[in-house]
Amino acid sequence: MVAVLAAAALAGTAAAVAQLARSAGSAGPGRGGRGEAAVAAVGVGVRTCTLVERTVAPTYDYLTGAPSPTRTLVTAVRYPTRAPGGSGEVARAGAPPARVRGGYPAVVFAAGYRLDPSAYASLLDAWVRTGLVVVAPVFPYTNPVAVAAALRVAPTADPERDLANEPADVAFVAGQVVAGAGGRGGCRLLAGLVDPAALGLAGQSDGGQAVGMLAYDRNDQLVAPPFRAVEVLSGGPNGTDPYVGGPGHPSLLVVESSRDTCNTPAEAAALYDGVAIPDKWFLEDHAASHLGPYVGTARRTAAVVAAMTGRFFDLELRGGAPGAVLARLAGTAPGVAVLTHAAVAPTMPWRGGGGVACYAR
């Protein structure tokens, strides 16, 4: 087992910009020079694409109570721009993208229940500053506005059950990313902006469960483009189908807190242990809650998580070897986070005390 203590200093804006200058402009093994032109001053731009998915079978509309043959996914695209932007600045709506030869690696991100991508802005913007494009749909029935509206109409409704449909949503959005890279599909912004061969998945809480189902569920019959890396942030398995991993399956990073009162360490360990692949990592967080590291409220841990998750994607999606680099980047922060690389998840007793907020910041 390789154990690494992660330091909060890794996530400073200066470090992120320096990483982009060093690594976003250099091709990894076999990458063919993709992303060779680094962005000198890294800001974050954001635009919205509205994608309409025609479902194989109608899905339940929690507001009308009727089946719906389509699902509308309002999708935020965050991307590097040369407009200056430090870690404390918000993304600039409509800013011109800083395009590079070959395009950037892209990550499709799935939000948790009663959350939407804007809640994770600090984390997603940190990823963009390492040279990624982040594509994050608003799920039609589990975002905060939709849940509130559905419960007003039917107080006993359970919109969280729509999670069963969200792996297909993620697969559809990923397909639109690939299509968009070639100038097709419903999001023309992506034309020439992303590298369709360097695609990752990430999700938090229920969103983590959704991307895990898409990537590793044995019984999953969904059609999706190939993914090079997956991050499950405070998530777990779906509780019914077994998860598997093998040749051709994407690399995995699981992030979990010993103080998580919503998705327990045991659930995260079950997902990790079920995916039997050599390239998998487990980041143990010992100081924060279910949401804090991802929405910026647990600032010390959020800095570690942003740095390590961003660097993992940077290495995996560009064809690098993560082990030595992650070990070299890490410093010491006892009591904050520990990164391990092994066949089974580390023993991580649930300590509680991390707060009970599962759905709201």
C-alpha cells in the first residue's frame, strides 16, 4: 500500500496555474501532442447549453405525474479562458474560451440530490484551472427547484427515486460532449474545445452513485463513450447490482469522509472493493462532512480535495502515470486527508460528528 498525506497548500491558485503551465501544455505518453498550447493566465468561463434527451422508455414527471418521453438537461459548461481569474473569482459568463490544439480533456459532473452544479462552483472551477473542461447537467427532477416544486404538488412524492434514470442522463451528456467536439449535437461551444478521446466522469453523493453505476455496474446496458477516469465523491454502490472492473474499465478515485453522516465509509469501501482494477485510489478525509469538501464550506479539506481530484484527472486523462506524481506532490497534513492505493479500501471507522447536511449548503 502506498500511503500519502495530502497538504492543503497544494490547492492554492498559484500552484494550480503553475500546474497548468507545466502539464496542460505537455502531451502524456501516446497523447499525440493534445493540448500543447498552455493558457498563460487561467480564468474560468461558463456558458449554458440546453440538451434534450429522448428516452428509450417514458420517465415519470414528478411535477405533472405523467410519463414524459424526453428529459431536458440544462447543462453548464465551464472552460479555461484567458480572462484573468484567481481562485477567489467567480466564473465569467460568456467569456471567450482559450482554445488549445487538440482540445482539453473533459469531465462530465453529476450533482447530488437537491443540489445543482452551481453548488460545486469552487471545486469545478479549480478543475478548470488545471486545464479541464467541466460539463455539468442539471438533473430535471432532483435539482433544488424541481424537488421543491414536486413536493408542493405532492408532499409524499419521492423525487430521489429518479436517480435510477440519471446514469442514462450522464451517458447522454457524455455522448453530446463527443458529438459537440466534432461540431455536432446540441452544444456547439464544444467544437474544437474538448478532446473526445480524453473523457472523465465525476459525481458527488447521489451523483457519485450515478457515475459509478454507469462506469462499473455489471448489468448496465447503457451506451456511452469510453471514459478514462472516474471520481466518486462521498458516494457508494447502488445496493442491488454488483460492480466490476477489469481490462478496459476506467481508473477510479474514491473520496470519503470518516465523518460523513449521509453516505458512510462502509458504502464507499464497498464500491471501491467491488471494482477490481489496478489503477484505483482512495482519499480518506478525516475532518469534514458529507458536503463540506465539495461546496467549499470545509475550507481546509476542500483545498486538499480540489488539488488531489484535479491532479488525478490531469494525469489520467492526459495519459500520465499517477502514482509517482501524486506521491511527489503530496506533503503532510496529519488529521486532514490520506491517499491510499491498494486492492481494498482502508479501514475507516465512522466517527460521526460531521454534521447532517446531505442536500443543502
